[in-house]
Amino acid sequence: METRYDVIVIGSGPGGEGAAMRAVKAGRSVVVVDKQPQVGGSCTHSGTIPSKALRFAVRQLIEIRNTPVLHDLLKPTHLTIPQLLRGAEAVIRKQVTLRQSFYDRTGVRLVHGHARFIDSHTIEVEQDKGARERFDADHFVIATGSRPYHPPDVDFTHPRIFDAESILGLADTPQTLTIYGAGVIGCEYASIFRNLGVKLNLVNTRGKLLEFLDDEIIDALSYHLREQGVLIRHNEEYERVEGEPDGVVLHLKSGKKLKTDALLWANGRTGNSDGLGLDVLGITLDSRGDIGVNRNYQTAVPHVYAVGDVIGFPSLASAAYDQGRFAVSHILTGRCDHFVELIPTGIYTAPEISSVGRTERELTARSVPYEVGHAFFKSIARAQITGQTVGMLKLLFHRETLQILGIHCFGDQAAEIVHIGQAIMSQTGDANTITYFVNTTFNYPTMAEAYRVAALNGLNRLF
């Protein structure tokens, strides 16, 4: 078979898929190399899809427990993590079938094996049974993703010590759990396990939860996690982790000791860049294995690009797909269509969080004259009907130009709701204005109506 291609993509997750589809639809010959036996990357198989499916299953369980008629009718019993994840298996199969069809119908060749650079235009792929094959290309896109960070002094072979991927293999739900690391993954799993009735410690190495969020959202998240029974410990660092037959003891530098049935290490991720032979090309990595790129997603070697989690922030599947497309756009035209900047966050805690744009803290530091508009879900008819009244929508806008500067949402369907405001905020010139929401008719009752309420609330503050 042909071994010379225009573009070689390493990795078939969102970033690799975006790159491959953009290149092949432009008439370029493409081969995708992935070390996994199925396409989709860790996003599909061990990260986003299974964890969000677990979260959805837990949410359904909570609704049954909180609805008297359903509770009496269904009589929910103790469910294990594997039982709750059964729905994820079907979703993963469907996602793999769908994504495989993209490659099949566009004629993109898939090679399963571990890729390593031999020189700046050649890779060698070692397949499972030891067979080796070499491929040459004019351009490369590295989209190998990331994995949970493993500090060398923590024994992840211990049966009670888990990371954010291995935790999905729990045979049963522990009675007590410590989560070390209170980033997005740590907070999401804290919500999941606490709502399963697990007694939980959330150890945060910083002074606040998710400091990149707006302060009002941070306060709301902290309140609701504590309301659910999560014990949050801020400004703590581990000294050592001691695995025992009946549990795990986390020794903190502050002198505290926490013993629980299991430990979930959720403190950072590592780029899957090791073993790629990047040293042969002179491409250096940072301390977490991330590859440095410019605004065109080029590495230190101009014809070698990198996208997705392997380049670090923002480490989101949504951003990775766009990065892959934009990197190939630069290969095709010498111009990058767009550098992914206006990226919405989607944090699947309970309640959900999503935001895009600036926070109040950032606008104040930049001396931007802004105003705030709120819509509390307890006042929205749709939320009252569904019973999901916890949360709010918050709009930040310029006092003089009325441009939307930031959108922050906390509550049910937040990750969906934020996109309405994002669409207006991304417009240029006079098209980005908060008055859009008061001059546009929204369906009633809907959660989208919160935009009209928040816009009016904010405009009423002007004088």
C-alpha cells in the first residue's frame, strides 16, 4: 500500500479527526495513525464520554429519589458504578461506529499502532504484533491527547488508588473517598460520588475552587458542594500517599491525615508526547509533556503541527476539533483561519457550570466600565416546571457600548444555555449588543428566556 502522503495525522481523537477531515476534503492524501484499536481517542473511550454518561446516570438516579411517585414506583436499590456505566457502553459503540464511518467514506487510511519519528518527514509505526511500517509525508499533525498525571511517588498499582480514567473501572462504590485536586475533573467527580452517598474529602491545592471562573460562580459552586456534604480543604499539598489493605491514607504537609476507602488523584494531566521521537526533530517539551506551538499550531519544526490536549490549555474536546481544522487550514493556504480563543467552559458538576468571555475580576483589573445583569432560575417558569430552580444566568456588558463582555451560567443545562449568548458575543461591531436579548422574542416557557430577564435587569442599572 502507499506509504507517501500529503498529511499524516497521529491520533484519532477530536483534534486528529478535525485535521484529517479538513485535509481529505481539500483533496489531500491522508493517513491517520492511532495506537488504540478503535478510533475516538481517550475522549470517547476513557474520558469525556464515559464520565459524562456516569454523571447523567447519577442525575437520573437523584431525580428518581427526589420524585415521590417515581421513588415509590421504581424503588431504586443500591447501584454500582459498573451498572451506572452500562449506558456509556452503548454511547461509546455508537460514537466509534459514527467516527469510523467518517474515515471509511472519505477514504482516509487508518493504521493502528505506535508512531515514532525517524526523521523530519518519516514516521515508523509499530503494530500490536510487532510489524513495523514506515510512512513519509509533507506535513504532520500530532493530536495524541493527554492522560492523568502520575507523580512518581504515588503507587497507582495499588487497588485503592485511582486516577481520573481508572476510577471508571471501580467494581463497587466506596463508602468514603478522598479526591486530591479540585480542578474541573476533581469537582465533577466530587459531585458524582457525593450524590451517590459517598462520604467525600475534596483536597484543593489552591485557595479557591476553579479560580479561572467568575467569583460569584465560584462562591455558588463552593456553597452547593458543601450543601451536598462535600468537605473541601483548601491550600493543602500532599506529603505522601500510603496505600493500606483497607484504605488509603493521604498525608498532607499541613500535618493532617485523611484515611478513606479509596483515593482519586485528579491533580493535572500529562501530554501523550513520550515515545514519539520528538527529540529527533529538536522539539522540546515542558514539564508536563506538552508541546509548544505558535498561533498557527506549528511546533519548532514548521511542517509539524500539534493540536488538542497535547499542547495544553484549554484541553477541551471542543477546542481540539477546531484546532485540528485550523492547523490544516494553515497547511493548505499558509493562513490559519482562526486561533481558538473565545472558548466556552463546560463543567459538569451538579449543578452545571458554563461560561465564556471575561469575569468581573478581569474587567475590574483592566478598568473596563461594565454592568451586570442577573436572571435567577427560581424566577424562570421553565425551571419552576422542571423543578431545577437552582442557579442563575449572569451577563457582563460594557456600560457605554452595550457590548457583551462575559456570560456566566450556573444551573441545569448551563453548558447548553451559554451558547445563545456566545453567538451574539462573537459578532463584530454593533451586532454584539445586549439589546439583542430585549428586542428578540424567545419561546415561553424556556430556559433561553433567562437572557431577556438578565438583559433587562442589567439595562435597568444604567443611568
